[in-house]
Amino acid sequence: MKAHSRLVLFTLVTLLVFLINLALPVAAYADDGVPPDAVPTEAPPPEAPVDLPVVLEQAPADTQVVVVNDAGQVEPLATVDAAEILKTGDPVWCPGSLAPGSGGCTPSYGTMTELLTELNLGTYSGAGTIWIESSFTGATDGAITLNHTASALNDLSDLTIQGFGATTPNIVVPFSILNWVGNVTLNNLAFAVNSAPAALTVVTDGNIDVRNISVTGNTTGTGASLNACQYDGTGLCTTTAASRNVTVTDSTFNGNNTTGLKTDSGGSTTLTNITAVGNGLEGALAIGVDSSATTHDVTVNGGVFRDDDTGIRVLSDGNVTLNNVTASGLYDAPTDTWSLRNNTGAIVDTTFGTGSVTVTGGQFNGNDWSGLDVYSAGNITVSNAEFSNNSFPGHDTDGAYLDATYGIGDISVSNSNFDSNDGYGLFGIANSNITLTNLNVDGGGVTDVGAWIKAINGTATVDGGLSGIFTDTTKTGLIVIGGVQVDLVSLNVTANTGDGVQAYSTFTYACFGSTGILVNVEGGTYDSNTGAPLTIKPGPDGMVIVSTTPPLPTFTGNGGGDAMVVDLGNPCLGNDEEKPEEGKPVNIVEVPFKDGAPVEQDCTVYSGTVLVLPDGTWVKFGCPFDGSVSLEGLLKDELPGPLGAGAEFVSAISYGMTGLDNAAVTVNPDGTITIKFKIPEDSKARAYDILYWDPTANTGSGAWVTLPQYKKFGQQPVSLNPDNPEDGRMVTHGVKQKDGYVTVTVNFTGTFVLVSR
């Protein structure tokens, strides 16, 4: 290959057409039009021998071609050297969006390192584009880093990295753009890096625009980390200009060890048609949070998020919108089975501000723990979406968990399906109003409660609409609780094992609030339920009004009788007289950071043992386990596996249990283990997670697992390994932050790390 070669094409009009055609490659997809989920494992075929006629036939017939070598001499078109110069198209920087061969471009170089040496001469400035031809891999560069603070690169501003040619350039070394000042754009590139904290890293104070890229197979870290915030650790992005947006379009992030795509924006974030499959932690993690007055909206349009720990996770202090997102396992119709399942399909958290969450369309099916979890300080609106088959045998999961108690927002769910979910099909709770309209809730004989909703200080309305139904649950079709009023309109409630509908006031359900609310019943069909068709408990001062406007409600074939049951009793009488029994004390033992002796657990005298590290982190081992327990701290370089970009190490621990027979115990029998990580006083992290190193994952190679978030209401234990019913490891209470600690309760031993986001 000739280094420092240049290509000059004349005949201006035909040149322009030729270059545009080269710069606009067409991506080829499978017959169904969806990018493949599988991560490529085969190496690309060997490069074909140079054939000058083949190279030239891409140009229009009247194009005049002159090939110039390093010495400025014209190469005859018949020579192999001329063909190599045309074919290789080594990296070249050009001002603005000009194409190679234009005035002001650098020479082209054999490696990116050589090009950066040229740019560091200080003779180039302003906005520009680095053109990378399809044969470029970067293999001879070791790693590629464009650091704006380095030498004369700080004369450059807006930067575009543009792949072009017959195929997409496949870069096999870590690629970083650091401390950039200006907008950064990447287009038509592939990254296949198998050993780096992140295969692709971009850090800038401007916009980031990424289109038509793939980042796959980073076996030790994150796929892509795109940072337009540069969070400074004091609660702010380094600047809060609205121009610090992150946009990612038509791109793939598959098979990365930790997070597929991590974005952090000082402005807004837009992800469109993202594919993230087979990543160890999140398929995509979008962060838009700081303590400034600027809010950071996040919009996700389309996309497939599958076979990840969490398909997609959004942390925002602004509004979040999910449009037609697929965060589901893969369904095989002939066998009626789901594979490539996420633990949780999607998690959205806007409790950092007062933003609302809007979910329109989309599939949140076939996940192990939950289809969709939303924690919001604003409104939650869901429409035309599907939440089905989120389950694993013997444990409770949610189709959708919607919590708007962090503010005064309302919840509205309409025209959506909640079929065959274990536990709750829909769980919704708000301080204000909740409205369900035209829902199809088919328990499939596995769902315990079709829908459970609670409007603590507002009105709960359930309107069956044109075709809504609550059917075939194992306990109750619908439980609805209102603080002011409950409206039941045109419900179709059939064939539930248990009651069809139970309606309460907050007082009759939880012994607080008004002692009487109004319950309106209008029309509806309540048929073939094993228990009562409709039970209403509005409180001792409550009232029930049944509309006399046809059609009237009907009750037929119910095991608990064919009539509505109204109970005006007070279930809270006498509660003040009940006092819990005093329990045994806890044995608290301070242990050193390293090499502490095991501590014997005495369940005769104590209810459990708490081991406390010097930094304040502690672990409580619950009785009735008899044996010894141990705890030690870990440094970052002692972790069993890399964390990747986007999960910043805070602290880590490892603890164990040994039985009376001196055998190691993995699961605490009939007991619990509570971990409380002490948050460092100087930490200003926006969010924290607890990761667990699962040594059984990846066929015994091990992997980090993000432990589920704490649910204030309806918390159910979840299995760490739903695919193996014999694995007894459970998370009984999810991760929460309170009073300077980050806490989780499990029943298993091992290595845990606190990370910040």
C-alpha cells in the first residue's frame, strides 16, 4: 500500500455525483427489514486483489481520472500502484464537509496515527471531516485517541468521522474522541473491539450525532459511551447549553460485556431505531440529569432491546417519551416459548425532577422480572402498548409497574394488553388520579391480579370501553382503591379464580384517609367468577351509587353469589391496641477491611449478626442460620471482572457463610442477608446501583448482574436465575437509597459492588 497518496478527480459535475454516491452506502438487511440480532462471530473475508477496471467502473463514463503519488508525479492508470492509490483511500481530514481531493485537505495516510501527527502540526483549524475508507481497520494504530487538549488539535472545532466506500469501515481498536470543543458526528462506521472499557468513547461540550454505526462484541466493557454532559461531580454538567444534545439513529450495539450504549446529555437525548441485543447490563442507558434549571428530555423512537440485563433504562430530570419500543424476549410461535429474555424490559426514572413519562405503542413482553417499570414525579401516560408473558414459574412479576407517588402526577393507561403475566398484570399507584380505559387483561391462568391500582388522594376510574376485559386470573380480576372516589364503568369481568372486582377506599384498604368515599357503578358484566362478582368497601361513611341508565350491571354464574356486595364496616377498629412483640437483639461486630476472622452466629441469643467495615458499610445475616459469617472490602483492581464505561466504582465487598460442618453456604436457609453500602460523604452521584458477580453466568465464566430496584409498593421477591428453577438465589427487597446508604436484601453470598451513574 502506498502511504501519503492523493487522488484527484476532474470534471467537476461528474466528480460531485461520484463522491456523493461513494459517501452514501446502502445498508443491506435481512428479508424482514430488521437488522440481525446475532453478533457476527466470523472474520470478514480476505480482501480481494486490486482490479483497477472494477475500481473505475463505479465512476461515470466521462469522468477524467488523474492519480498523483507522494512526489506529485502522475501514476499511469495501468500500474498496480495507481490502482492501490484509488482503492485504499486512507484516512484524510478535510475542512468542513469537503470530500478528499478538495482544497485544504490533508494528505491521506496509512494509519490514523500518521493523520493525527499531520493535524498536530498546527496548520489545520476549524470544523472538518475525517474520511475513512472501507478497507480501514485501525489495526496498526493500537488505539485511536483524538484529544482536543493535545498539542495543536485544539485549533480544530466541529468534527465529523465519516465512513465511505463499498462497505462500512470496520475499526478493531478502541476509538476515543476526548475533551472535544464543538459538535461531534459519526456516520457509517463499525467497531469490533473485544477488549476495552469502551469500544467507542466520545466526550465533548457540543452536540453528539451518531448515525448508521455498529458497536459489537466488546467482551470486557461497554460498546459506546457518548458524553455531552461531562458531569463534574458537584451536581452539574460542565455546561448546560441546550446545544449539548445526544442523537443516535439507525445503529446497533450487540454482544457487549456490560452496557451496549451509554449516553449522558447536557441537553436532550433522542434514540431512534436502536438495536441492543445480548449485552451484559443495559442494552441502552440514557442519562439526562443534573441539578441545573435546564431539564433533559429523553425520546426513544422504535428500537429493539433484547437479551440484556435491562433492555433500556432512562434516568432523566425532564420528560421521557417511548414510542413503539420493543423491549421483549424473542418469541418462537411453533414451540410457544420465549428466549433471549431481558430481566426487565424497560426502566424509566424521572424522580430527579418533575418530568412526565409517555409510552405510546411498543412491546414489553417475555421478560423475567418486569416488562416496564416507571418511577415518576410527573404524569405517567401509557397507550396502545402490550405487556404480556412477563413471568417465570413460581414467582411474581409485573407486566407494568407504574409509580407516580414521587410527585402529584396522574396515571392514565388506555387501549393496552396485559396478558399472562405472573403476579400483577398492571400495578399502578399515584398520589392523584388514575384512569384505566379499554384494557385487555387476560391472566391466562397464571396472573394473580389482573390490575391493581391505587389513587391515594384522588379518583380511580376504570372504564371498560368498547372491548376491555379482566379475565382468567388466579386471584382477582381487578383491585381498585381511591382516596376520593372510585368509578367503575362498563366493565367486563369474567372467569376469575377469586373475586371479579374489589373496590376500596384508602381507609378500608390501609387505615388512613377519609372514612368514606363515593363509588359509582355504571353498567358492566360480571360473570363466572369463582368468588363474589363485585365487592365494594367504601368505608363506614361511604356511599355506593349504581346507575339506573341502561344497560344495568349483570351478575351471573358467580361462585360467591350473583349480587354486588357492599360492606360499610370499619376494618381498622382495634389496630391501635396491637403492639409488636420485642425481638432478640442483633449482634453487631466491627471487622477490619481485610483479613478479618470469621464471626460465629448465635441464633439462641441474637436475631442475626451485623458485620461492619471501617467505612461504615455493613451486612446483616439473618437467623436461623447457625455457623460463621465473614465480610471484607475489595479494591477496584480486586474485582472478578471489569465494570466497563458508565458504571463508576464506589466500593465493593465480599462476604461468606460457613456451616457447622465447615462447608461453604451459598444461600441463607430460611433467612435473609441485608447489605448497606455507605455512600461516601463527598459523592455527588446522580444514581447508584448494586451489581452482583454471578459466577454461574456465561457458562461459568461469570458476569455482573444489576440487582433490581426497590419498589415501594407491591415488592415481590425475584429469582436471580429464572432459567434454573433449582437456583434458590433470590432478591427479596430491591436496591434503594436512603439516609446515606444504598441497601438491598438478598439471600445469597458473594461479591457485590456499589457503582455510581
